[in-house]
Amino acid sequence: MNNKCNLSFGSRINFISSKNFQTLFKNVDNVVDEPWTAESMKTASGLLGTTGINTCTAGCFSVKEKASLFHFSTEEKNFFTIDKFITKIFNMFKTEKCKSALIVGSKPCNIPALPGTPPDVNSENLFELIRYSMKNLNPSILAGHKLPSAGTNFIYDNRNDVYYINALSDVFDSNSYAKNIKDLKKIYTEIYISPKDKITFSG
């Protein structure tokens, strides 16, 4: 990939309530859903979204007119199709500036996938592979769901360059969404926000 990719960050990362997320999600035409593979990636203008990020790794990268949203499960075949993902990045930024980028998901190798289940040992490995693939885009990062039931849903509005993120400490409790930085630190093991990105909590 071109190591001289021009960056032009300025997106707003807006953490919202489960209720507001569901209301906005109804307007999303470009939804990345199961089977959560490279073939499921969506590239479009307007609103793109995905839900149910737990051990998976998901994210988005955009240029002026369009964005690509991905959501990869930790099944083995996704490790062998990462070249398709890298090619997508290379082609999108061959001639255009990267407007914004985000990676979210995974779990530490000692955290169960869900209560009562064993940890997914591939979760961190997949995240690191994707992080490396996107390193030249300098993405904002929300990594490592700390709790067995923690999860994330998000929508990207490319026209306004805004991420709407519904970060949950318990996916079975819609009221457990992050309301402030302290809540975020309870949900993720790593939080990195690009210096030019802005965080808001709007409930």
C-alpha cells in the first residue's frame, strides 16, 4: 500500500443511546450483516452501518464521495482473504485522500466471547492483522471489549463525516450504553482517538 497516503481527518465520533441508534439504523440502506466476510463489505455514499460487534473486528474508511464499511468475524477463512481487504484500501486511496477511518472490536484472549462460553483466541489476532493493514490511515481505535457481554454497533454518515457509535457494556441491557469517557474505559481495553477527530456523547 502507498505509504504516502494523504490524510485529512476531521470526523466526529458521536456516542449515542441504544434507542437513538435503533431510530437512526432504520434509515441505513447499506447494512453489513452476516456472514461478516470480505465479500460482505459495503462501499457507498450516505449511511452505512453494522451491529453485533463482539469478538469480531469492524470499521470503516472513507474518501470524499464514498466510504467502505467492513465487519469480519473470526472464522478462519477471513484470515486467508485479508488480501482482498488490503486491495480495497489500496484502490480507494490510490488517488484520493483518506477522510476518516475507524477500527472497533475484538476481545482480549482471556475474556469469554459471551457469558458461559470460552474465549475466542483468534479475536485479538484478527484485530491486529486489520490494524496493520490500515496503519497508514491512522484510524481511531476502540479495541478489546473488556466484559463478556460488551459489544458495539455503529453507523457512519459519509456525507457529514460522523460516526454514530452505540457502545455497550452489556448487549443484553440497552441502558448500558457509554455515556461518558469513564464508561468507555470500562468497555474497551484500548481507546485511541485521532487528534483531529472529535468525541461527543449525545445520549
